Amino acid sequence: MSEEKRPPLRRSRNNRMIAGVCGGLAEFFGISAFWFRLAFLIALIPGGVPGITAYLLFWLIVPKASE
């Protein structure tokens, strides 16, 4: 079995709206950043805390992409 080589998980420098979290996740998983943005938006609906908390954790934990 050949294992597909993924890029490292980093916040995107190109595909970003706020901090590049959704763009970085999209690059890592190979799907559109739209789906991650939609997921964080849906997580904001029940009072905002789940979505904001998850996004802030990713912002703090996932390193910024190097130039």
C-alpha cells in the first residue's frame, strides 16, 4: 500500500480570511476551505462559544506557515 504524503498542518498564508486556520485545515485534508468555514459557522450558532473556542484553539496550536 502506498501512503499519500500530506503537507504538514500549518495555518495558510494564501487561503485566509482571519488567521488562516480553515485554509490550513483545507490544505492538510485536501478539501475546500469552504467546508471548514461552514463547520465553524455552524458551531457558532449555539451561543457562539463552541465555534469561537475551537477556532481560537486551532489558532494557538497550529503553527503559521513559513514564508
